[in-house]
Amino acid sequence: MKIEYQPIGIIHSPFTEIGSMPIQPAGATGVEGTVEVFPQYTDGLKDLEGFSHIIMLYHFHRSKDFKLHVVPFMDSIPRGIFATRAPKRPNPIGLSVIKLQKIQDNILYIENVDILDGTPLLDIKPYVPEFDDQTEVRAGWLEEARKEVSNRKSDKRFK
């Protein structure tokens, strides 16, 4: 089975290098960026501006290979790739919940951006607390480490 996706836009951020950028939106508070949605998809943005946050799915375009065990940014122990959010994955797809400031034509103005400049955007979905928030949550090996996410930056381990 062959699966093909085409980008619907490009994400622009202040981060041009992988090293020292935030590893999650929680560590990118106040960081602004834009999303250029390609003109043929502009009509699909109708009604999106009413949402305060969006879920962006994107392609880790600088990710060239993967390993099934990685040492994630928040740990020093090798973990299974599917128990991490590491960018080097069998299908290099990223996900971020981002604050939506406004939309002008085909440009989305966003905040709390933890994404590399020039990243191809695959899809946008509205964030809806009643759909997306969970009440009984376990964070696995990240249970203790997750408190430090806002202070952690990437390094070159996944370059």
C-alpha cells in the first residue's frame, strides 16, 4: 500500500536550526510565527478563526532516518520511538497544539510555536477541549520529567 500526502502550507517560525529550539509548545510560550496556507486551500480556513487553538500536523522535513529506540530530550534512557515525540520516526509526522491569534487571507498568525521554519504543513484541526482534553491521564516514563518541559531545548541528537 502506498500512501502519499501533499503539504497544504508552510510553517514559518524564528527557528532556523534544530539545536536550542523548544521541544514542545509548552516551552515556546510567546513565540510567534505564521502559517502560509497554499491558495488552493484558503477556502478551507472558513470558520477556523473562532477557535483559540489549533492542532497542526506537519512533516519533519529534516528527519532522514529513524531508530526504534531513542534517547528522548526529557530522559537519558533509550525509549521505544512510539513512547516519545522524537522527530526521527518511521513516518516523520509532528503534532503541535498552537494558539491561533488571527487569520488574514491565507496567513495564520500563531503563538507558542515549537516548529522549525519552513516545515511543510500536512493538516489543521480545531482544538476542542471537550473532544481533546482527557481527565484520567498517565504520562508513562514522562510522569516526573514533564514538569521540566518548559525549560528544555532541543539539541543535535535528532539532526
